[in-house]
Amino acid sequence: MSSWSPAQLRAIAENADLFVSPFREDGATYGTPTQTWALVVDGDVYVRAANGQQSKWYQAAIRQKAGRVRVAGKYHEVIFEPADSGVGAAVDAAYEEKYPGSSAVPIMQGDGPRSATVRISPR
């Protein structure tokens, strides 16, 4: 598995939104881009599904394990995987740091979204 470059991590950290497009069932066609809030924690990129594990994009990402993301106008081919449960507190803190004062932060720190934390890596 490859790593994000410092420039890529900076772009992700500095942009409010990252759009995820897991592959569709055919494993070749990208799904509809879905807006997420991406976070950089210790050099890794994480997103959470606001609707928890019932989210369509989350289910597709976990099932297909790959697709692409768009941030700052650039596309990146990626791997999606469930995040290790040990990063939960760090991801919670990253939401507070990146989106201070947003009423959506407590929602993203709730049990549903927390259970749907995805680690995104370049492929």
C-alpha cells in the first residue's frame, strides 16, 4: 500500500470537503461522488459516514474496497478499509480541530458515524 505525499495530505487537511466515489458492483464504474469531511490523523486519512453503517457510500466502500476521491479539484485512486477502533478518540479530536464550532461535529462523534469510520489510502 502506498502513502499519501505531504502535498496530498496538506490539500486534504486544508480543504473542508472530500468527495468519495467507491466502485459500483461491477468493480470498474465509479459511484456517485458523496461529500464527506476528511481528516488527517498521524499521516492517515479518515472519513465517517454521517448516517452510520446504513450509508450507501459506506456500504459500497467497505464491500468494493476501492474507488476514487476528489479533493481540491484532483482525483486520487484509493483503497477504502474500516478504520482500526483505536483511532476513534483521535478522529473525534480531529473533527473538533478542523471544524471548530460546527453543530455537525457532535453528530460525527456519535456512535453511528463513529462505527462507520473509514481509512482511505492511495493505491
